[in-house]
Amino acid sequence: MASDGGFGENGRTQRFREGGSFEDEAGYSRAARIGPVIAVSGTTCRPDVVGDGTKAQTVDCLQRIIAAVERLGGSRDGIYRTRLFLAPGADWEEASSAHREILGDIAPANTTLYVHSLIGDGLLVEAEAEAWAEPAGGAQ
């Protein structure tokens, strides 16, 4: 796992990459931060969770999102928006239950919807999020 450890060349952007092959293939970062705003890319579960059902996949997605936010200096409490994309065969009630279990106490704005499919065999859930963090170097 790699983070640029600070601001990018333009003096404002930080990026976090987990090092997965798809990040290189598609040319993206798991998350990016500009000022206090952190955006987390669509995130699926780790390969060892595929096959464990909708709830387990959702929990894993959200835990990966929280970790990405924290790597860029944010916190779980700063997550203000989430989106859950469900593939055919996913159980929306299990996804919602997992969201409530992981983030219910902070209750971010959320959209949950079914999509035609997800890229990757056995994937039922993809999640993305936005978070607000203190500006680097503390409140200004």
C-alpha cells in the first residue's frame, strides 16, 4: 500500500493507492484528497470475501473505504456521503444492514441502487464515499 505521503506536484492533491493491478490498468487511485475533501473510488471487497454474501462484501467494502479515508488524514466521522451499487443477486436489506452496522452512528447521506453488473466475478457490492477532513496542518 502506498500513499504519496503529502501533497502532490500541484501543492494540493494527495493520493492513496492500495497497489492493486486494476489501479494500474485503469489509471486511478483508491482515494484522493484536495484540501479537506476526500473522495474514495468505487471499492469492492477483497478476493477472499467473494462468495461470502452481500453483507460480508458490504462490510469489507466499507472497512476498506474507512481505511483509505484515514490514510489521507481523514476519519470515519468525517464521512458524509456514501453510495452502494448492488449487482443482480445482491440483497439490499443485507447491504443496508451492513451500512447501518459500520456507519449508522454517523448516518452519512446515502444512495443505494441496483446496477446491471459489476466488473469482477462474484462481486455483489461496490461502494464509494466522500469525507471531510481538517486541512493538512490543522484547522485554518
